[in-house]
Amino acid sequence: PPAPAAPPPETGAAAGEEEAEPERPRVLVVDDSRTIRRAIERKIESALGFEVASAKTFAEARELIESGGRFFVAILDLNLPDAPDGEVVDYVLARKIPVIVLTATFSDDVRDRMQEKNILDYFVKEGDIAESIIRLVQRIHDNQGIKVLVAEDSSFMRHALRALLENLRLQVLEAADGEEALQVLADNPDVKVVITDYHMPKIDGFELVTRIRRDHPRGKLAVIGISAYGHGALSAKFLKNGADDFLVKPFLNEEFYCRVNQNIELIEKIRRIEESSIRDHLTRLYNRRYLYEAGGKLFENARRGNLTLTTALLDIDFFKEINDTLGHDAGDQALRHLAAFLEQNLRTADILARFGGEEFCILATNIQPGAAAQVFERIRRSIAETSFRVRGKNVKLRVSVGVATRLRDSLAEMITRADELLYEAKKAGRNRVVVED
């Protein structure tokens, strides 16, 4: 039978009040130069979307903090009219707020003074420094929640490293020897950086690095070796055993911060590259490449009898009309809305991918025999009851679903069968689920 004519997208007035926006991260900027304050403020707000509170004097900065202002980082002029010797830096550091210093002049004396205060970094006020400051502010913000493990038998050195790392807003775990470090790492597989001394009881730094690399490859976890014995052979051996970096004690705080941040940024860059190869750029769901790679493993498990596999293809009804009537940005919103809904309502063991256009593929494991129709009908009905907003209106979606439940000779054949069933759902009038007999 011919397909029914496409109805206009279902819209209605937005129901209820807007949800409150989450509180934006806050940055404190203090400088007596209005030009510098405004340049940094505009860059942070436009590039990062953070809220900026600015002051031109120590007194104004103190008032902002003491009136309850909460800041995750502060950018401070070293020489203010009412604080010519860096008093504002000491005041803000005492409130446990990480500090980036701005200075009009640079000298070894200034550098030494700043390093003693344990600031994050300093910038000379010349040229376009805003971009460099933006990168550091972003890094400090993104560090929150990242775990770093310190393996060091000296409690004094562990405490010192913890203070430095917490100033970077990192979450710090400690171990007094290599054996304890392996246990902490086993309990916290999401650790991103391990900083390990060479001389430790039970398991030394070399052996620790070797054993870490058995389960944690480069690019997933960074290892930085440290030692008071700084000859080239030691650092080379650390690197050959699998470390990513090496520092000789004592080291400058400035160098330590740079090494830690750079290793974290490298891991993040590798993750982004890997993610971009398996993710759909619009919905951030998995793409077809990942579907066939990971789904192929599920399929082989199903063939061995270790699990059952159900394959579904889901398509948005009258998607072209959404684009034509409301614009392509509305179509993109529809895809993102449906992707987010499916992610929230499917099990983590299932694989969800954007198959192409307005079509999504679901590989679901161990659905009880005969339950597939009920499961996917519930999903279809729930989608119909939700909506997304476009230009102040609510837009509802309808979907058709084809579900293949029989194991075939390949995953591709199961997807093809699901596509045939999806076509049957479309022919039967759309907004329905067709499950294999």
C-alpha cells in the first residue's frame, strides 16, 4: 500500500518552566590595567564560557572573595597600587585558590619569588598573552576529577608532590612502595598519570613501570619517573621500561607542572583521535565502523552460544519534513535528541550506533525469547511521548523499528534482515515496530 502523506511536524507550546542552567565555573581577574582586564575577560568568556569577576585593586579583589565568591582559579597582577609587593597573591593562595601571575617585568628574582609561592605560572604583560592564559585556565578546569597516583617511599616527598598536584586541581592517590602502587592502580583503573620514584622497597620504580605496562598501554596511562640520581643511563632505562617522562630531583615547580600537564594533554589528544575514528560527529554515538567491529565480536559470542543477539534498525518518520519545515538545524537537533534518549534508555551492554542519515542500529544482548516486541514497543512509545524544543516550540518524533531476532551467518545479514523489517513497518503506516516471526 502507498505510504501516507507526511503530516507537519507535531509542535506545541513549551510546557513548564525552563530548567535552571548549571552554575558556570568562575575565574577571578585582578589587574589595574582596564585594557588587560577586558582582554582576558572577553577571551575567557567567549572561548571557554566561564564567568569572570574582575577587580582593579587588592581591596576590590578581597571584597569579591569575602562576599562569598567561589573561584577555581585566579589571574593576578603582581604589582597593584594598593599591593605593590604581591600581597594579593599571598592573600588568594591562602584561600586555596590556584594563582596565575601577571607581571610587567621579568627577572630571576621575580621568578624565584613566584616559585617559592607555588603559583601555577606567570606571564609577562607583553604581546598577546591572553591565548596562553586561556589554555592554562582550560587545563586547570579540565584537570578536576583526573586521578594521579604518586608512588614514593618518602612521606615528605609524597606530601610535597601532593601539594603540587592538588594545586593543578588533580585528584591525588598515594602509595609508599611499588607493591602498594599496583594495588591502588587495580582499585582505580581510571588513573591517568603515575609518578614513581626509582628507589622504593619491595618493588622499585623500574619493575613497577614494567608491570604497569602489562595492563596499561602508552596512550592510556602516562608514567613519569623521578629520582635524585639523574645520570643519563637511569632516565634512559626508565624510558625503555615504559615510562613516558623522567624528572631529576630536585626540580622546579614550573618544570613539574609543564611535564604533568603535557602528559595529560597527550593522553587526551590520543583519546580524541581514537574517539573521532569510531564516533559520529553530530550525535557522538558510535559510527558504522565501530558497530561492525564491536558488533562482530558480539556476533561471534552469540554463535558460540554464550549470549543471544537481537538486531534492530530504527528510523525517524518523516524526517525530511522536519528539515523542510523547520530547517536543517532542527533536523540536527532531532538526531541529537533521539541519540541522547536512546543512550539513556538502553543498557550499557547494548551497542547503539548511528547507521546513517536518520537511521540508528541497536545490538541488544540476552533479550528473553518473545520479549523483543515488548522491549522495542516500549522504546517506540517512550520516544513518541518525548519532545525537543525548536524556536520556543516542542517538537515530537515518531519512529519505525525493524527487529531481527534470529541468528544468521553474519552480522551483516542480521542487519539486512532488520532493514527489511523496518521497510515493512514503513509500508504498514509508520510509527510502529515489526519483529521477526
